[in-house]
Amino acid sequence: MATTTFGIEVSTGGRSRSYTRNTVVELSHVQTCPIIRINPHEIHINDLDFVDEVYTNTARKRDKYKWTTRAGYPNLGSVLLARPHDTHRMRRTALNPYFSKASVNKLETINREKVSTLLERFEKHRALGNPIALSIILRALTSDIINEYAFGSSGNNLDRDDYNASFYESIAAFFEVAPAAMHCGWLGPVLDALPSSLMVKLSPAIGTLYQMRKVWETQIEKIRIAVDMDDNESTIFHGVLNSDLPDFEKTTGRLRQEAELIVMAGVDTTASTLSAIIYHLLADPKILGKLRAELLTAIPDPTSPPRYPTIEALPYLTAVIQEGLRLHPAGTLRMTRVAPLEDLIYIDRFNGKKWRIPAGTPISMTAKLLHQIKGIWGEDANDYRPERWLGEEGKGLGRYLMTFGKGTRSCLGYTYSSTSSLTDVKRVLADIPGLRSINLAYQELYLVLSGIFRVYDVASMTPSSSQADSQAIEITPKDRDGASELQGRYLALFDTVRRRDVDLVHDMMIPAAVKGSQGVRVMVL
């Protein structure tokens, strides 16, 4: 079984129908037990009660597995891909202050301005009468935010006619190659050595990413000069260059690698989750109705919203977000750790059998599989149901949310314990696919969703009878009384199917839908 699973993983290179490698692992757990060997080197455990042993606090060292780090082949000098425990801690310490809740809260005004720009673009699409590709416009939003915080300049992607779509395509192309790079140790270094002029010809999409490296290096050098002149700017890279890191950790080459991972993760993770949540809200008017009732009460005047702490405290909005993070984790790669100094003991809760895992053995868990354990999440684990996070049913569920990993290599500013509440879990940061402050990610989720759905309701749609058998849908808006004209502002899904455009179909380290899918699209009415 271990050899077969490994063979499937190598042969598919990530583009596996119905995330084959995860499906094989899941079936293996069902047919055997919660602990299995999934390839000749690695143990996989599907047991949420063992999380604290694999993803530990700073007192117990955990290295990254070399197989995992190969996936980020151009950026092995980043904090995310640092294999040794101590190297990771050194780099992370320099970044910690800039991802604290206090630091991120200072960004609220900037982030609200970006949400306002997003809503303005929605209105422009309404005037033009064309659908919005959420995967593009939301990446423009998150790109502007993370670039502003990292370098002090957003790039204003939301203001561009094309939203800088070619850059997001280059990120997707990178993740297409990443699974192959994990299995072929020579592939990453070879690709990294190619000049951008050649890569543009071999792969225009990845070539765009290579060209961006020069941009990031230039930005870092400008910040370095500003730091030398005692500039008071407070961006991520001002902080790193002012930190106590040794000089060899502050070279432009290494910091460019840090920048690439920060930007790629900052662009992709939150945008992916937002797209999925918006789909579910528009697909189920009852859920959206409950959310809008809460937002209308909490935000009487959408032009003068309350401060972020008030929005963050809304219980149903919180449940909507948590359920989106559970059902659609932004990272699909197995979270693999190595305990270099200690054997671990796993006890099978079903039969009491004890397993000793020798020191140095790669051990992994997968968020997607952990979030589908029916004994924890219920028989409807595959359904989007925010109510599971509320009341008695929701008590204690927060400690099981593994969307962004846990332990010493989880998000900056996060401290986890086995008794963590739902509020505590908001301190988690993305472990896979990249570096992402949970505080920044959550602020984006809360501000974007509250901003959109305080303004827009869902419109009822009817498919054209002439197109009943096709994928295309002709939009015919109806208000709640069946009238042909709508009063107010409405959103409607456009040619979007969950199994094709929303759910995980391909495991590319990040969730990918059916090849050729245009993702979640909406009409503004």
C-alpha cells in the first residue's frame, strides 16, 4: 500500500482527479486504522487528538521534511521553508512583531479603503453588465494589501482594468510545477538557475514570476537605503532589516525569497477562502439571510461602519468564516514534521494498540481529511453549515480547526494549547502554502464579507429554458415578490457549479478546481 500510494503521487504530479493521493490516504485510514505508512518514508495520522504531539510548542523541536521544502524550490531561504527548527525560529523572531494583532490593527484604515475600492469595482461591473471572476478581483484586493504592508506600496491592482491577472496566473503556474519539484530533487535547482529571459520563452506564466523577482529585489534595496537613513516607515521589510538577524540573513537574495513567499501566500490563501464562502452564501439564501440580518443590526449605516473589534465579535459572521475555513482549507499539502530528538508514541483509540514512531521519521496530517472526520464534525461534514460553530454544538470545535496548521511553524503571533477556544484559533497563521498572519487574514475576511453583504443581497435566478441542458445560464432577476425589476443591490452566481468551480479537485499544494474552470463568478444587479 505504501509503495502504491507513493507511485500514484509521483505519477500524477499533483494534477490528480478528485485529489487522488488524498483520497487513497483517506480510504486507507477507513480500511485500516488512524495511523498508516503512506510511502516508504512517511507516516500519516488521521487523528485530531494527536495534533499536539506532532505540532508542538517551542520546547520540543520539530524540523520540516526535505520532501516538503522542495515544493518551494526558488525560496529555500525563507522562514516557511527553513528545515532546521532553530533556523526557522531565528527567522520567525524577526517577523513576529509585524504580525501581532496590535500591528495588524493599524492597517484597518488602509484595508477598509481597499474594500471600498472593491465595492466601487463591483458597481462598474454592474454598469457594464458583465460577470465578475472572484478568483481574479479578490486576488487583486489581497495583493494590494500584502504589498502595501510588505513594501509600503500596493501596486493598485484593484484599479487596473485587468486586475493584474497575469501575475495571479504566474502563481498558479508555480504551484503546477511544485508537486513535481517535490519528487525530483534536481528539478527545482535547475529551474531556479534559468535566466528569466529563457523562462519567459519556456513558460510565459512562470516567466512573469521570474521577472517579478527583480522588482522585489529593487524594493528591498530601496527599503535598505531608507533604513540606513533612519526612515520611520513600518513595513515588514523595514522590520526585518532593523532586526537582530545576522548580516548573512539580511542579504537581498535571501530577503527576495522571503518576499516571494509572503506575496504568493498573501495573494492566494485569503482570496481562495473568500471565493468559496461567497459561493456558499449566494447558493443558500437562508444562510445569507441570517448573516444580513446580523449585519443590518450591527452596521446601521454602511458608509460609517463600526471599528473592526465590533465586526470581529459578530457571532454568525464568525461562524460563516470558520465554516469556510474548515470546508475549504487554503492549503492542501500534507503538513509533515520530523521529531529529530524523540520517539513519539501513538495509541490507537479504537483498539488500544501502541505504536512507537522512531525519532527522525516524517509524520504528516492533512487538514482536508481531518476536517471530514464525522466523529468530530457530524454526518454532514461535507456540507456548509455555519450553525455547527454556534451554541452547545460549537463548543470545543475551535481546537480541531487545522486549516492553517498548528505548533511552532504555524502562524506568527499564534499560541496554541489543547484547550484553545474558537477565539484563540483566530491567532492561527498559515503554515501551508505560505507565511500569512492570522490577524491580517481574519481582518480581511471580516472586512470584505461584512462590506459586501451589508450592501448586497442575493438575487433569485431562473435558468433559461433554451439553455437548460448547457453549462451557461441566462440571468433573469426576480425580487422576492416575483417582479422583474429589483430594488436595491443584488449579487447572483453566474455559471458556477460547486463540484466544478469550488470544491477541491486537484491537490496543487493549494486547492484547485477542475482544469479550465473559471472559478466562482457573480453578476452584480
